[in-house]
Amino acid sequence: MAKKRPQTKAKQPQLKDGEIPVVGAREPCPCGSGRRYKACHGRVAAHAVTELVQRPFEGLPSEGDWVALRELVPAATVELKLKESLPEGVPSVTLATVLPMAWPALRRDDGSVLIGLQNDTASGDISRDLADTLQRALTAQPGTPVQGRRAPADGPRLQELLDPEGAFEPVVHSGFEFWVPDAEHSTPEVAASLERANAAAIPTVKLSGVDAAYWCETPDKNHLRWVMPYPEEQLLDALARLHAAGRSNLGEGTRLVGSFRAHGLTVPVWDLPTGVTADDVEKPAAEFAERLATALASDAPLTPDERRARGGLTNRQVTLS
């Protein structure tokens, strides 16, 4: 039998966790340990993926709008305020739903920073991944994008970097022209990406009278999707009470059709006739919010009709994240 070769212990450059790229599972780990990636730092990465944070935006101002911009809104921006002063040469930090070429972040030529919210993330904590991207964008060279990576497990979360008192006021756009200050002089790749994104964008409007409610227009019918902060079971009971009483609609021809879960919050959805605009639904939505508040305050047992209504709502519920 062939003799086993003695393993040499040549000195390898030791990298920090945050510097270790993701490679193939059977490839040598880039940390220099001599083990395969899946048996070394890949094990940590796999473990991080399984640790899903159910409400990654909890504790941030306007949690419902964070969820909406992550899952519902095609084109929107929000100026972010950090706890600490911005580094010299960084005039502003802006959160965007999507960036050109699906970049996680971009440091513009003028030094300003754009962070993409709808990108895939490497771990189960979107907040930590976004915080890592933000920190790297603040020190990136002007005029360069920031690539994605697996955030260090002990890295900060957005809740630690953003000012908890800072206003979170989304601006919804009809297209993605905010990507480039001067679209006429953009690169062919960015111009093509902009054209594709604009063609796919669904017209969307944020309601002004209630929180985290977004009207959208589709070819067959319009919709209102409303991210609500209440505990799911309590909210479903309240919606069932209103639905059974015939008070869950938003006006003639509208209908509460169900809900879905997204990042730990429940999002009721209404079908609206094609002619119903965002302005048309402002007053009915505000009136519904008052009815919902009354229903949420009730702790009476559900009636048989209300239980059937709740069952119907639950059967049509899906989970996006």
C-alpha cells in the first residue's frame, strides 16, 4: 500500500471572515486552512443562510414601507439618515428599490451613495447584509459599484447604523431615471438595463392618508396592497369580522381577496375596478382604517359567519418571504 504523504503546514495568508469569498463547495477554502470550503467557512455560510430573521426591518422607522419597497414597489427611493455623520465626500445616502445591473450599491461620481433593496442576499438576515453593503459603499471609490458578498456574522445591522428618529419617506417613481443624473451620456449597458426596467415596471402610487398602502395598475384590474403592523392572528380576526359584516371593501366594485405574509408582516390585498385610481381609494382606505381599529379592539369570540370568513382569508394566504 502506498504510504500516506505527510501533510505540510506551509504558512498561508490568513483572511478575516468578511474577506473570504464564496467558492465552490469542494474547492479549497480561500482562508488557507487546507480544508474544502464546505467543511470550513462554507459551513458558517450555510448556517447563516438557515438562520432566517423573520422580521428583518423590525425597529426601523416605517417598517411597513421597508417591506413594501422590498416586495411590492418597482421604482422608489428614500433618503436615509445615519446615526453618525456622513464621511467626508459623501453628500447623501439613498435607498433605492433596484439599481442598474442589479448592483447591491453604487457610489456615484459625486460621492453620493445608492443602496439597492431588492437584491438577493447571502444570509438569512437582510438587515445585516444591507448594513454591510452600506458600510462598504461609504468607502468605495466614487464612480464604482459595490459587489455583493456574505456579511460577517458579527457585523452591524441597519438598526445599528440608521437614525431611529430619522424620517422614512419613500418617493415612488414612474420609472428608473433616478439611476443616472444624465441618461443621455450613460453607458450602453446601463441604458439597456434602464429600458428593460422601465418596460417591466407596474404603475404604483403610495397612498398619503394611511401608512404603507400602495395602489398599483395592472392590465386586467387594479389593486391595493397594504402592509399592516398588527399581529397576524389579531389582524385576521379583525378582517374576518369586517368581511362577514360586508364592511371589508373599499367602495363599490372593490373586494378584499386575501393577504400574504412578507418579512413577518401581513399584507391584505384588494381588487379594484380598472377605473379606480389611487386618488379614488384614498378616502375609502382612511374610512376602512377606522373600521379596522374598532375590529382590532374587539376580543369577542368569532361568530360562525366570522369563522367561515376567516377560513376563506386564511386559505388564500401565501408567504413571500
